[in-house]
Amino acid sequence: MKLIYMTSKFISILIFTALLLNLSCNNSFEKDLEIVSVSILPQKYFIEALSGDHFTINVLIPTGANPASYEPSPRQMTALDQSGLYLRIGQIGFEKAWMPRIEKNYPDMHIADLSAGIELMGESEEEHEHEQDAKHEDQHVHGIDPHIWLSPKAAKTIVNNTANALIHFDGSCKDLIRRKQDSLLAQIDILDQEFTATISLLANRKFLIFHPALTYLARDYDLEQISMELEGKEPSVAHFKEIVDRTKAENIKVIFIQKEFETRNAEQMAQETGARIIQIDPLEENWMKQMKELLIKLKDLDN
């Protein structure tokens, strides 16, 4: 009888200890959660997918803002001052402008670059010359393209880098983060396979886009992105005409335009060529939802 009582008591202690560990991991006994700062909303999705509500996430670039030129608000800077960790996406204009100041003003804050390990690509301008039946293309590199999160293949590296940085910053939820990491990577693997299968069936793999945000997606899944922007600026008359002629000649049917951009040039291109405008939202917080919607939209390249 005494043995049964002791065994029951021991099991109760184990259960109570496990509950304490779980509650501690979820910060149920803490008034203030650890603050992690990030640049863009899709990073918030990855952190929450990996750690639940274990961290307070300070997103510096809000919905609708331009990641190339946004300046953080005083409230965001206050939250940044309280952050112990900054996860930069890697190469966006905001980070290039602000990271030197952030590193100088917050020397004790750990900063991790989520683009580490990804083969980065240059932003490029394509010049097309047609000589008889041959097409010659020259690439002129104008910097690093920052849109690494818009390819499932690159997103796997982002997830691994995020998980490692969070565990290094706060190891109390290491086991939880590793479990969720495995689950999230499995979901992205399925998404990767869906992109590969869907795109393999497309006869037309070319698309126009106002701002070249799908560079890594195009590279990883054998698509061809044709940017209407020229060196980050609105197309010149000559460049616009060149794209119109190419769109007609190559029967390109889709113009992607990001949610935050003005549509005037895209609408004019659609009128000139008959191509359809399809809006995308690269900065959507729910990364998985946006990528699945993008996959559906890519099917329109043939329609």
C-alpha cells in the first residue's frame, strides 16, 4: 500500500514538473515576454510557427510600407531598445540604411542574418537583342536581390537560421522549437513539391512584374521574370516599348504587381498587350497562405 502511494506521488511530481516546464516555456509566469525585433511581417510568421507565443515580436516595417525607404516610428525604436535579438532578413534597403545605426546604438543586442547560407542573386537588368533567329541576353548586376523569403527552397534555410538564432538567444524552449522546426520544414517540403509539380506542367513560364520580387522563385522553379522597373525606377519610354514588343512576341499573359505599388504602368502595359494584372502581396504576414495563393496565380501563366 505504501509502495503504491509513493509511486502515485512520484508520478504526480513528474506531471507537475512537466507542467511547470511547459508553463515556463510559454512565459505564463512572466509579465513581460522577451522581445525579438524583425524587419518584415513574414518573419513574424516564421517565429510564431517555431515558438508559439514565447516571444513578443517587434516588426519594424508595417503593412503597406516600402521596405526600401521606411523609417521606424519612435514606438518601434523604443521596442527595439528593449530587444535582445534582431533577426534581419538580409539585404533589404531598410536594413542597409538602418543596420549600421542599430549596431552602433545597441551594441549588446545580438543580430542574426537570416540570409546566411542562401546563394544570393544580383538585381539585374536584361537587355534583349534579336539578330535573325537568335536571342542574346546580357545581365547587368545592380546589387543583391533581397526577396529570399519568396521561394520555398530558400525559406527552408530561413527557418533553420531563425530556429538556431532563437535557441541561441533563449534556450528554455529548445525542444519545443526543434519539434516545431521539423513540422514547419515538412510543410514547406510539401509546398516545394507542389510548386515543382505545378510549374512543370506550364507551357509558358514567363511573366512580367513591376518590381522584381520573384527572382529567387524564378531561379528555383525554372521561371522567367521580366521586370518593368529599370534599376529600381519606373520604366523609361524606350524600356516600356521594348517590354511591350517582347510581351506580344512571346505571348506573355500575366503582369504581377505588388500590393504596395501604384498600378498606372501595369494598367498601361495591360492595355497595350492584353496581359492580365494579378496582384500579389510579398509582405503578407501569413507566409504560407500567401505562397499557396501565389502558386494558384502562377497557373494563369498559361491562360
